[in-house]
Amino acid sequence: VQLVESGGGLVQPGGSLRLSCTASGFTFRNYLMRWYRQAPGRERELVAAMSPGGGLLDYADSVKGRFTISRDNPKNTVCLQMTSRRPEDTSVYFCSAENGPTGQDYWGKGTKITVSS
């Protein structure tokens, strides 16, 4: 089982950035997918979530209207489109997968984003 995030790096405030997470080793379409982030010295927080079929979405208040989660089940991929980046978005971003009925969950190793001018 693997979840591999990509798309991080050093970016300037404002503008757009797209994170991707590619899954393998499990039936992706059956899993709730989430993006979390963890800034230095802070607890991990939920950023966005999407149900297995894509019909249910949830966002942290701090990113509503700026970030968009999406998934492509045939490609086993979940993405996080980030717009209007702010310095406080600086974090390590993780994707996770959870199977609701079984509770089985998987995590990626994260990708770091630093928002700075």
C-alpha cells in the first residue's frame, strides 16, 4: 500500500499550486480521502475531505473558498488545488485514505510547502 504526495516546494504568496496524491495497493474508489497539514510546533489539522464517490466535501474554515479537493478514481489520484496562498499555509501536507466500514486507514509521508516571499 502506498500514498505518494507530490507538488510541494517553496512558493510565493498568492497564485495557485496543485498537490497530487497517487494511491496504490488498495481499492481507492472505496476510500474516503483527506488532506491534512501540520505546521512546525502545531497539531495536524484536517484541510479537506472527499467521499469515495466524490459527492460529499468538507473543508477547514481557514481554506474554504481558496482550496479545492478533487479525485479521479480510475487514476487512483486525489488532488488539492490551492489558490491565494498565504504564509500561514506553510506546512507539511499529507493525504490519507480511510475505509468507512472497516476503519482501515493509510497515510502518505507528506509533501512540504513553504509560502514565503
